[in-house]
Amino acid sequence: MPKAFAMIMAGGSGPALSVLTEVRAESAVGFAGKFRLIDFPLSNCVNSDIYNVAVLTQYRPHTLNAHIGTGTPWDLDLTSGGVHLLQPYQGGPYGDWQKGTADAVRRNLDFVMDQGEENVLILAGDHIYLMDYRPMLRQHVASGVDLTVAVRRVNPHETHRYGIVSVGPDDRIVGFEEKPRRTRGNLASMGIYVFRKKVLVDILTATEPVDFGRHVLPDMIGGAFKVQAHVFPGYWADVGTVQSYWEANMALLSENPALDLYDPSWVVHTRSLERGPVKVGANAQVHGNLLSNGCCVDGSVHRSVLSPGVRVAEGAIVQDSVILRDVVIEAGAVVDRCIIDRGAVVGAGAQVGSGDDNTPNIKSPEVLSSGLTLVGRGCQIGPEWVVGRNVILHPGTVTGEGGKKKSRLIPSGASLGESVR
């Protein structure tokens, strides 16, 4: 197999994920109950026999660094190769804050040039997919091109969300449009690239581009370089918005989800705390859920994704929601169409995601307008409080227990607390 080392772009702040990325890097956000987004490219690498992997971090890296550690869950705790956590640094010709994906690699060119492999696999750290990189690497080496780009066919109505490539004979890429309003093509770049190492070093040294998608790819296509497409037929999701994140989680609850997390031949590895098995009480009602280890359910949970350690008390109702680690939902509470971050508490009798008022979030209508409500990490919603739809509760917000009934209402479209971004 052609030899390559991987560089995973994991320094993004993901502002469109709102409260989920106020306290952690986007690639460290939880997904599908027990996983984090970074688990997917890391697992794809080791399943593809790539054991030399660099993870480039920047924004709020603590959670991500602690999760990856020495790479043991992915068999990347090696003396030769293994996982390398590359942070921004000062000093030397490359040291400084990273301005974009290409600039992040440029700032680590000393690491790139030290690697023995002749091909560089560039990956995003925040996409959901299961992919064997070996066919793409074989195609890249056999064709002798300078750059191979993984692409996927998307719905024509969604082309405005992606960079769209035009392909000529022999899969050569002859055109590129970044998020076009209208286009005839529907081959979207997946943000996965294989470069010949010498070409990558020369380009990053000569022009100092900021971003692969906005600068490197268009410049190479328009120049004298040979660039080809590798069509990926499988499931792939960019979960960089609140809506796409919620939809990707909900899609796992279908009878035959497009993303198969149960394939023994392609295991998604992660770091997990030792917790007990799921406990479902005698009076609980559960239907169509994804429940993780350590969950204790005594209430009703329908069409929801629960991360490890979530507790749902008797009489509580959770539906169409994504509940992250160690959240406590007390007796009689109702949670509907919510994303609740780690360690939050929903008090007894509280209603979160309540009513038919779909007023978009007043401060961030571009983030919340579909009726979802976001509860940040460590929030505490007092007993009997009512929280409407399209509401944002920033991390650490405490609503309190006192006050008259009227004062315990957070109306649809409101935001409470201060952003800690």
C-alpha cells in the first residue's frame, strides 16, 4: 500500500454550533451518544493502516487533548509514528497563531518535512463518515497527480453549502466553485486531500495560503498542477451547524441508518470511562432511542440520543432530543426537541422546549429558528421553570428556584447568560 501520514485539522471553533463549542473545540463535541467527532477520522486512519497521525489544535484544546491523550484507544500509542498533538507555538520561521487550515499546516512544515512518507493525507476533524483511505491513496499514486480530492455527490438543492468541483476526463478536476448559489454540478469537496509532500511544501512555502478550500484548491486547479477527484459513495455529514448536528443524531434512530456504527469490520474507537450498563426502570417507557453506558432511565424517553451517565427520573419525558453526558432530568420534567450539554440539570416539573411559539432566537436567528432549544454545559434549570423554543442558555446559567410562576418563564427566542467563547 502507498505510504502516507495524516494531518487532522482540529483547531476550529465552530461558532455555528453555539453553546456546544463555547467550552470545547468543534472536533471534541459529542456525537451518537458515546463518541466525539474526532473519533471518526482517527478511527478511519487506523482502520486504513495509517498509524502516523498529527492532530492540529488551537481553539480551546483541553477537552480534545484529554480525550486523545497518548492515542491508546486507537492503538496510536507508538514509539515510531503514533499520534502527535501539534499546538500553536512561538519562535522559529513558522511559529504563530493559525489563521486557517492551510496556514495551520504551514505553521507545522518542520514536522511535515521530518516525516518519511511521500504522501500527506489532510483531513477535517469535524465530519462524520466511515471511509477506507487506501483506495484513494492507491488512485493518487497510480495516476501520478499532485493532488487528489475526495468528493461526494450531494442533493442539487444543497450545493450552496459546499465547494463544488467540475470533473473532466480521467477524473481530472477542471473547475471549482465555493458555495455557489446555482451550479450544474453536484460533486462536493469533502475536505479530504492527498498531496505529494514535495508539492504541498512548495505551495505552502511560496504563496502562504490561509485555507485549503478557498485558496490552495482553486489555485492548483487554475495553475499547472494535476488535480483529480476520488468519488466517495458512502455516508458523509458535515455537522457544523446546530440543525445539521441534531439531524445527524436523529438519523441514527432510523431502522436502517446510513451510518453503520455496528460494523465489526470498521470499528469506531473512542476513549470511554468505565460505567455500568444501561438501566431501564420497571415503569420506564423507551422507544426508538440510542442509550449509552451508564444511563439510568426511570421515565419516558422517545426518539432521543442519550450519552453516558444521563439520568431520567420517573415521570420525566424526553423526546426528539440529544442529551450529552451526565445530564440529570428530574421527576416530572419535560424535554422536547432540545440539545442539552454535559452536566446540566433540569429541575422537577420543568418544561424545556415548550409550546408552539417558534419565534427565532432574537440574538442568533441564523443559529436557531427551527424550534430547537440549546442548554449549555452545567446549566441548572430550576423546578417548574418553562423554557420556550429556539432558546439559548449559555454554559453555567442558573435559573434559580424562587420567584412567582410568571417569573419562571423563558420565552421562545430568548437567550440567557453570557457567552464564554
